Amino acid sequence: MIAASSKWRVPFIQGLLGTILVVLSWTTGSLAWGQLTTEQLIGSAVSLSNQQYPEIDKAIQRFSNSDAKGALEYLKIAKEKYPKLPPTDVTFAKMHMAARNARGVQILLERAVTEHPDDPEAYLILADQAFRGNRTTEAQGLFELAAPLVETFSGNSKRKRNFNISVIAGRSAIAERRAQWDTAYQLLKKWVEFDPDSSLAHTRLGVTLFRLEKAKESLEELIHAHKLNPDMSHPYVSLGQLFTQAGNIQNARKSYEKAYNEDKSDLKTAQSYADWLIVQNELDKAREVATALREQSPDSPKALLLDGIVSYMQGEEERTEQTLQKVLTLDPRNARANDLLALLLIQSDKVSDRERALSYANNNADQLPNNSQALITKAWVLYRLGHKAEAQTALQQGAKNQLQADSTYLIAKIMLEEGQKEKAMQALEQIANQKAGLRIFRREAEELLKELKSESP
């Protein structure tokens, strides 16, 4: 169910081939087909510690073999044998969610609502889907429908507990999205009281407290969340992100520095600090952090990749190529390394380098057919090679998905070369105001926008 707060969204820009939506959207985690397990399917309803559910295992196997009818039969048998399981249509809908069959999910959940009107789970899943689809009012209405059903539900204490959390988490997420921080605070306090060991609840409460200008209390919650789940970001990294979003760069810097000084051996903490320095155009300091991390973890693809990114941004072409090649030796399918090598080599005057650039871009796009960054990089490489028709196809495919700022910069460059100066400026204006995320072309985008503005009457 809903379990993360919303992020900021950036308005759309007019692209070369139509309207391109640039979104930094919040999304909940959904089941991925390759990792569907019995735990994921029914773990929220029953305990698996001392009980086997072979019928569920067989249902998953049948479904993975494209035998939906056989899977459904096993789910029905399981429900008869284990009454505490969710309604069969709900469980079957989750399987279709894993297979990304949205139409099937909708049909099954609608049927579950009709045939099991007292069971709130179908309403909660529909609410979650509406929220993820940015249909906030619809999500709110569904949560309101589910709440009284949860109160009277008595069929399974574990499911009821999870339903209560889902309602609180969902309602608070809606309040957060609407910047109704007082309402969010009250709901999140209930969540923490209801589930004190939830690191996510404490994290979201920390974020909400920050929005209420209670930075000290916010930090306390973030520290508590990190103690509950050490895999989460260092609390001062999280605080640094919040100060950055609020435009308080001075306190953001203090927070990131404290996090790094306390935990510089942690790859995630060091990388977060380096990423922040890059966004602030402090490449020399980012180089220090990246170099220290590489020396500490010479065979870590992530440490090497960070060093390669900084080298790329500082124009150190030879070091960049060598570092990225080492990344690919350790991790041949590393998408970012392939992408950066394509962008690096297409700048070369050597025909052989430019051909290699196309090879890297093609490989990346083939292994990530729905990734906008990979597709836009391929479009840029093709365009630079003079293959405009193929570039246009790749551009259209890439523009269907969420765009990163680097991709938008490449699109702006194509617009400009095609004589669409005003549209290029609109795209550059968007990414100039976008502070989130690591941007390879940040300085280039700012300089190009400044140049275009100086030329405008």
C-alpha cells in the first residue's frame, strides 16, 4: 500500500516532436514479475514461519507458465483450505499486478468489491493505484470508503493491522501531497504509535516535522528511523536533502559535511555528498570525495562510476574512458557507464570513437528499451552521426517516459540545431530551475541558456 511521500513535479516542456512531460514523480513500489514469491503474495495476511502453502507455490508456478486458469484454480483451493487468506480475486489481482496487466487487475478488483463488500483490501489497492496515477481526489475517496470497513473487519487480525497502517499511510500521503502538514503530522503520529518499529513511518514524520519548521524534532525522527533500518540514508544526508529542497544551502552543506565526516567509509553516504557537491558545481571538492572513495574501494563499480562522472564533468577524457571501461569490466551491463561512454566518444573527431559511441548507445537502448535516458542518448548519438530519421524514432520512444535533466538538455541541443530556439530555451529554463538529481550537463545547460538569453531581443 502507499508508503512514501510525494516529490515535487516539474511542469511540461514543448519538445521537438510534441509535448514532453518532465516529471519527478512519487511512485510506490509494485511487485515485479521476476521476483514474485509466496511471501509477497500472501505474507501480509498469514504467517509463513511455521506454515507451508504449496497451493500458492503451485499457483505462482502455473501463472509464470502462462497458465492463468490453472493458477486461479490453485488459488481457490488455497482459499478453501486456509480461510484467513484474502479473497481469491484480490490475490489473483496481485499476480496480475506482478505481470503488469493493468486491465486484469482492474477487472478482478472491481469483482472483489462486488463479491466481498466487507473486505477493504480491494478498495485499498484501488486507492493506491489512484494515488500513484496522480488521481489524488479519487484516492482520497477510496481511502474514506475503506476506513469504516477496516474498523469493522474481523476476519484476520494480521490483515486488519496492515489495513489500519495502509489507511493512515494513504491519508497522510494525500495530506503531504497537498502540503497539509498539520494534518499529515497528526496522521503520522498515529502511524508511529500504531507501529513504532516502522522506519518508514519515522522517516515520513521527520520530513513532515521539517516542513513544519521543526528541524530539531525532524532530525530526531530521522536518527530513530536510521537506527531501525541502517540501510536507510544517513540522517544528516536526509536532513541535507530537506535543507536543499528548502533552498537553505548553508545548512544543507553543514548537514552533508557532518554526515560525511561521521561516515565517510560508507559508499552511499560518500556518494550522496559527492552528488550534492556536483549539483552545487563544486567539482574540485567532489573530486576529493570521489578519489577517496575510489582509493578505499578500488573494485567497487559504484565508487569507480562516481569517479568517472566527476572526470567526465571536468573534461578529463582519458581518465573518464579508462575508469568507465573498468566499471564495465566489473559490471558489463552497467547502464550509466555505457551511457556516459556513448556521450563521451560521440564528441571525438575519430571515426572509430564515434562508431564505438553508437555501439554503446545501441547496447544500452537494447537492454533498457523503456529507459528514457538510454533512448535519448541513442537519439543524440544518431543525430550527431547524421542519421536524423533514426534519431527521431529514438527520440519519440524516449519522450514517452519520464525524462531526466540530462536527457532534456540533449533534446534542447537538438531543438537548437533544428532552428527551434524558443523551444530549446523553454527546455533549458525547466532544467535550470530543477535542483533534484545528478546532472552531467548542468553547467553546459546554464551557459547555453545564458548565451541564448543574451541573443534574444
